[in-house]
Amino acid sequence: MLNTHVYGPDSPDATTVLAIHGVTGHGARWRRFADDELPGVRVLAPDLRGHARSTWAPPWHFEQHVADLVGVLERHAVTAASPAVVIGHSLGGALACRLATARPDLVRALLLLDPAQQLDPRMCETIAGQSIEFFDFTSPEEAEQDKTSGAWERVPAAVMDDEIAEHLVRRDSGRWEWDIGLPAMVALWGELARPAVGAPSDVPTVLLRAERAQYVNDAQLAALPHAEVVTVPSDHMVAQEVPHLAGEYARRLIG
């Protein structure tokens, strides 16, 4: 069972969004987006397996993650009569597509925020190796610098403060880590090299492609021929850097 943050009205009668984070993320990362961009909407934001307050037990493959997400929807009374709009960032985009393919009855529409699928295996191997080598930090300041030197460079300071308060933990060794399981993270970089999966053509799909990132590739676009593809002025953390744009498309899909 996944730990799931619920934002907005906690009622099955409310319009429901399932928000899926990426590798190294957590469900509470969606709090500001839910509060600011989706008022009145019930947002289900689980911590994926291997992350934060959910179980860290294997397996960590795509199929298990999809089964976990189906469990979240069913526990919160999402049915074919009232399916959810699914928002997925990065890895979450890959899972959103697989969820829509496996259980189209539970998915009303997809918003993919710089999704990652069928990545270059050599890149995945390199990132997994670097993740092992640089997994922990001497201080919160070092952890923050590591993030802001990359995709978080233009994320507002208040959002970075939220991330540190919610997701950075001090281990018994005295060093600091993001609250994720290293084996799960490494396994997921391997999963991201798997072939891209699309979504049913009758599921409205919008893909927001970050102009300063390199995760959306031709293979992924070929798997989603019916998707509306929009390039946004952002690095990889779309919902944190340009939440107003992501929110605009989310509200449009919600209707």
C-alpha cells in the first residue's frame, strides 16, 4: 500500500486528479500545485514504492508501480463512472501512459510533464552510477546546491525550502539523503530505458515538453501520435518552475 497525500476535498464525489512524481520525488511535492492551481479538485499524490513514506520493498519494475497506482485509485473510490485525470512528471509520465493502457476505464485524460521513456541506455547507466556515487551529502546546504546546479536552478526558493523540509533526512551516519531507497532508484533508471508505451487514442493527452531538458525523445513522441505536444519555457521540473502553465493545461483537461 502506498502512502498517499490527499489535497483538496477528500470525497469520491469531487473531481479527482492522480499526480505521479518522478524518480527521487515524493507525493508532497504536489502540495503547492494542488493548492494554487487546482482549487476544489481532489488530488491524490502517492509516494511511489521505494520513495518517502511508502514501502521500499521490491519489486520496483513498471508493472508493480502500475499495480500500486491502481490500488490507490480503487482505495479512493475512483471507478469507470468517475475516472481520474492523471498528471505524471518524468517517470510519472511513463507510469501514467502504462496505467492508461492497462486500465483505461480509470483514466479520463493524461497530462504528461516532460515525461521520460525509452531513454538512451548509456545515459541511464551513467545517471544510475552517479546516483550511487553521490547519493548522500555532508549538509542540507550541499544537498540544495546539488539540486540547484541542475534542473532545479530556476525553481523558486520557497519551493526548494519545502523540498528540504519534507524530503531531506539525516541518517545515523550523520550524512544527509533524500528520502528514497538507493536500490529502487537505480532499478528505475534501468526501467526508463525500456521501450516507450503510448496511451489509448480515445484518452485526451497533452504532453508539455521542457525546452531546456532532454527527456522527451522521438521514440516517445512516436508512441503518442495523438498527443498534443506543447513546448514550455522550463527545465525538467515543469510543475515547480512554470506551475501556471501546467495548471492551465490541467484545468483544461479537467474541464
